[in-house]
Amino acid sequence: MAKEAKEAKRMPIKKVQTVREKAEKAVEDNAQPRRLHVTKRRIGAPFRIIGKILRRLEKIKALRILGLVIVPPFMRNSWRELRQVTWPKPRESVRLTSAVLIFAVIFGVTVAIVDYGLDKLFKQVLLN
């Protein structure tokens, strides 16, 4: 009886979404085509051709027997992960970049003011 009461009180465990699942869901929710995809296809075309050539070379058993792997596995895995990145929209990039620039200017001015104040203070203390 006590076991049944404990089991009834337990909350169901929610499945935690991975970053990849969240990104896929975001892509599904945002069904509008973006210009970035067109640009990516044009820019990525030479890399795709090079990748196809390297994959064909890696399939040659003679090269594998000699231990000559053209593209190391960590590079292939890195490239796969990089292709799954969801890049920010241009408007968001401009907004975040401007926030960083504003912060840098404010921080620089603050450091300059403190430096100027300390310079004057030490000159008065040490020279008098």
C-alpha cells in the first residue's frame, strides 16, 4: 500500500530536448525560406565538389591500407556539426553586434576616465 502511494506521488519524468532537437523544431516552426540558404548553396558549391573527390579517394582500399586517410575523422565530424548550426538572422546579427560595440565604447570611456583620474591623483601625491 505504501509503495503504491509513493509511485502515485512521483512526477512523470520529462524528456529533455537536446540542442539539435530544439534547432530542428525551430526550423520546422519557421517555414519561411531564407536568403541565407541560397547564398550558402552558391558559396558551398566548390567545397561540396572537393568533399566528393576526397570521399572517393578515401574509399580506395590501397590508401587505407597504407594508413593515408585524406580527411581525419575529427574534421569530418566537425564539419557535420557545423552544418547543423542555426545561424542568426541578419537583423539579429546587427542588433547583437551593435550591443557589443556600444558596450566596448562605454567600457573604453570608463577605463579612460579612471586612468585619467588616477594619473592626476598620483601626480599630485608623488610630486607634492
